[in-house]
Amino acid sequence: MDSAAAAISCTGVTKTYGSGQSRVTALRGVDLEVRAGELLMLVGPSGCGKTTLISVAAGILDHDEGECLVFGQDLKAMPQSRRTALRGRTIGFVFQAFNLLPTLTAAENVAIPLLINGMGRREAVDRGRAMLDRVSIGDRWRDIPSRLSGGQQQRVAIARALVHDPKLVVCDEPTSSLDHETGHRVMDLMREVAVGPDRTLVVVTHDARIFEFADRIARMDDGRIVEIREGTRIEQD
Amino acid sequence: MRFVAVRMLVGDRARYFGILVGLTFASLLITQQASIFIGLMARSYGFIEDTGYPDIWVMDEKVQFIDDIKPLQDTQLLRVRGVEGVDWAMPLYKGLLKAKLANGQFQTCNVIGLDDTTLVGGPPKMLQGRLVDLRNADGVIVDAVGARTKLAKPPRNPGERSVPLAIGDTLELNDHRAVVVGICEVTRTFQSQPVIYTTYTRATQFAPAERKLLSFILVEAKPGVEPAEVCRRIRATTGLAAWTQQEFQDLTWNYFMKYTGIPVNFGIAVALGFLVGTAIAGQTFHNFTVDNIKHFAALKAMGAGNIMLLRMILIQALIVGLVGWGLGVGVASLFGFWIKNTELAFKLTWQILVVSGVAITIICSLSALLSLRTVLRAEPAIVFKG
């Protein structure tokens, strides 16, 4: 496994929550390599460890054993402040519930990663507007999230994940709250703007309708990667 | 991220106003109760301030406060005048005498007798008439509030208002006729009795016959001589107590602080305001943070460090603190303005503003600390939990 060329390289990663009788093992020795520039989908039933794995891979959760390198760096070994800063610069997030700040406009929401990285407000919001243009809702830059449809909010969330030009974008169930047509449009958009030679996209989903957009699909079950397939389709159980 | 913090705060109007209500209430209660307390306490030495002119007050050494009159022999006046460094010394009578009103009722009044020649120690402001009119036969000057209220004449017709005492009206002081020759404005006294000024000789005639009637000796130090040094000399030479004006005010203030329950009662009200403010504002601020915990966690996931989040929460605490404090102080000031012409005591000093500001800062700091603890403990991974 050439971890230097990989965006994410996990070897023997384990993670357990709780202790005693309430102990739950979420990851049981996961080996996974995500190649730079690909769109990898992480699929599997609820509770199989998908969310835990992307949390570890994105450096927001510490694993117990094994090794997980992100662009060759072991985030777990870093001091918290450095890890947070690195995450702010190199990783973009699209959350299942979007997590847009309800009192900020769309452009201001998109500008947040830039503000976190120290950019001035005006420039950050201008770039946020430009990013909204790229995801085709530039005309709604002044609207607060409650005035936007689910699909539009998802576009704002995608714009926010991309605005600071991260090398890795992590999406958690990006189409779970969208209808089929909107979900397809969102994935089209993701492929168009979020995937490229310098950007890797990891999508956690159990929405089989969007599997066709994946370069590779890793199927998890009971805390392990049980199958990795190249191509655009995976058989459903 | 400052504007994000501000927008998160003010955008959630219900919570924002909830926090403001708590802080405004605390600030109002602390400022208003403290102002009433200071106003009330200032009345205890209001007469000393009104008398103004002399540097030094001389009295019996056992006197504990301004209304604790222990009369001196008239000869003490001459002894004080003989002390080195004394420029002049004048007698002052102060006593409670009963005035018989036109309706036959009696009203206890604070009668002040001024040196017949110099009239030193007169009221700070004359509204009608002149101070020198005290030299007219049976002349007295009455304070405006007393003339309007407790000394007022009965209404001309039933159901109408009482008629304020005016220049030319007469009243009886201890069976002696007194003619009103002026109306003055004075600081309200602690007991809120009407204040009547007259000459020293006339006051001693109004007063019941006693061996000693001299209440205080007002002394002015010679130019270039420190009043404190003159006080020391008077004490050493005569055995009487001699205080500078400020010292006598402090003596009176301290007596009321030590021997009355006033500070404790107001202290309880102020503490209650602080506690209620802390409870309401702290709880609401914490709820606001808990409600936004997913957003804070998202910010953490996106790379916002602890220092950044700390700053955001401090900015939010600063805003609600400043606005809440300002509103509370504003409402307290309006209250003070509204009761300006009533008998209620209210004195808003810059020290009270500082105290209420510090109290609100403590409340906000505690609230921010509580919220910060919640935010710093928040696991950013919760944003992936649907």
C-alpha cells in the first residue's frame, strides 16, 4: 500500500465506545486506502461503522489501535490545535443535516471555512458568493437557510465544503433527505465541482440510487470493510 | 468569526431577549436599590452638606451623628474663638420643635438657628424671599417641600388640595408666633421633617428653656491654616469634638451604617438582584449554547479551535452584558428622573455604575464559563450523527 500517494490510508484501525457491558466495538481492524482524486463511497447498513470510520479519517475522532494517515500525516499523533488547523485547511465537510447556521445568509455560511482560516469578512463572503455561483444558486446568496429548499441547502453545504479548496471532502449521507431527482442533481454537481486530480471525495451513504457516481465502493459490515469494488455498481444484499 | 458569533446570538431572538431580560433585571435591581440606598444614606448628612460654608464643626465629644444633639454651654463659643488658627466661629442651634398648624394639628419640625449677625449656615438655595429677611420680626424661612406638604394649610373648600404655606403666613412654634419670610430648598432629611430656619436668638426662644442650647459651633480656619490642624488644636484646647465637614459626614454615615439595618436590607435586595440575574441569564445563556451545540461542533469539525470558540462565546457574553447593563442602568436612571420631585430617595453615583457593571461582568463571566465548558466538551463527531 503506497500511503504517500493515497489521500487516506488506514491499516488495522479499531475503535471501541464505552466500557464494561456497554462496550461497543465500532471498527474491528479496518484496512482502507482512498486514492487521491477518486470518489469513494462507503456503504453498508446502519451501525456498521461508516460514520466512525469517516470521523477517524477526518481527524475528528481518535481511533484506539492501528494507523490512519491522511495525506501521509498521522493526525492522531498531532497536538489537538495543529490537527484542528490542518482539518480547517485540508478537509471540507458536507453533513447529513447540512448544519448551516440558521442566522447567516447562504453566502456567509459558505464563507465560514475561510473565516476560520483567517480571511477577512468581506473577501470571504465575496468568495462565498462566487462559490454559490458555481453550484448554481448564486441568486440566493442573501437568503437564510430557512428560505431555501432542501436541495438548495445541500448546494450551500457543498459550496461551504469546497470554498477553501480542500484536498479531501467528506460527505455524510448527502442525498438522504432529498428526492431521487434532486439527489441525482446533487451528485452530478459533486462529481462536477468536487472531484478532480487534486481532490478526493469520500461519500458515506446507503442510498443505492447514487452508487453509479462512485469510482469505487467500499462496503462495510460489523466494523469491517467486507468488499471493495471498482466501477459504478455494487450488488445489493 | 466575530460577526458569526454576533449573528448567532442576535439571530436567536427569543433566547437573546431572554438573556437580556435577566441581565437587565439584575442591572436594574442592583443599580436602583443601590441608588435608593445611597440617596437615603446621603439624607443622613444632607444638612451638613447644605450648611456648606464652614470648614469645621465643633460639638460635644459624645456626639455620634448630626441629629445626636448634645448641647454645649454658650461659653464654649468664646473658648473656640480663642483657639489659634480660628478665623471665626459662629453658633448654630439645631433642634426638633413642634409647630402648631392652622388646622390645630402639631407637626414636629427641624428648627435651625443661625448666628443673628452673619446668618452663617443658612439654606443652600432661596426660592422666595431673602435670607436677610430673617431679621424681620418673628421671621422664619421654611423649606419648600415642608411648606407644600406637612406645614400646608387646610384646603379652602372640602375636597380641594391643601394650600402651601407662603410668605406672610404665620405658624406657632412652641407657643411663639413665627412669620414666614422666605421659602428655601434643602436636601431632604432622613426623617423628612420640615426644616425651619430662623436666627439663633429666636430659635433659643422657641426652644424649651434649657441650661444649654448651643448645638454646634461652625468654625472657619484662618487662610493658610489646614482645617485638620485647627481641629486638632480645638480638641486639645477645649476638649470638644472638632471635625472637618467631610469627617462629620463620614461620622454620620458610619453611624447609620453601623447601628441601623439599612445597609443589610438594601444589601439583601442587591444580592437578590445579582442571584436572580445570574440564574436567569446564566441558565438562558447556557441553554442558548446547548441549543447551538451542533453548530459549535460543526465549527469545530471545520477547523475552529478552542481559542476561536472561546472568543466567540466571550464576544456573545460581552454583547449581552453591555446591552443588559446599559438597559438596566437606563431604566434605573429613568426611575430616578421620574421620582426626582417626590419624597423618594435616589442618588445614582458613578461608583454605583461601576459596581453594577462589575456585577454584570461577573454574571456574564460565570455564564460564559458554563457555556464554554459545554462547547469545549462537545465532540465534533456529533455532527455526523444525523
